[in-house]
Amino acid sequence: MKRRILVVEDNLLNLELVTDLLEVAGFIVCHAQTAEEAFHAACELPPDLVLMDISLPGLDGLTATRALRADPATRHLTIIALTAHAMRGDEAIALNAGCD
């Protein structure tokens, strides 16, 4: 059975790149461009993995991660932080927010 990955990314070029790479590797890819879309997608058809952009419009990815961790229906999800703007210390911040 193919694994399902939810990619939460608001930049369409980044979304297309990540999607292409994952589909070539045999994954089923679902998309969300906002935290709200991510909550809906994660609850509707829970993915095996979430790739969470940190810089989302509205609620940022760290806030979205905290919300997913607070909900019993989604707290078990594996969530990996995804960002094109990594700075020193961002890994610790992402881990503290609940990213794996």
C-alpha cells in the first residue's frame, strides 16, 4: 500500500517540486496551502507523514503543529518541519513546537 504524505506549503513552486519528488518515489501526495487546510486534510484522511512549511500565511507552521499535537485525532502524526529559510536555532524551535 502506498504511503500518503500531506505537504503543507504555500509557495507553489516549492509545492510542485516536493510533490514531483515524492510522487516519483511512489508516495501519494496531498496538499494544503494554509494551516486551516492542513487541519482539515489531516482529520479527513490522516496521512502517514506531514511535511509542514514553517512560514505559512495566517497561522504559521509552528502554530499549526502545536494545534495538531493538541488534538487527540492528529497528535500521533509524524510532522517534519519544511522551510527554505532555515536559520541557526530553527531546529530546536521546530522540535519544541512538536515537529519530529
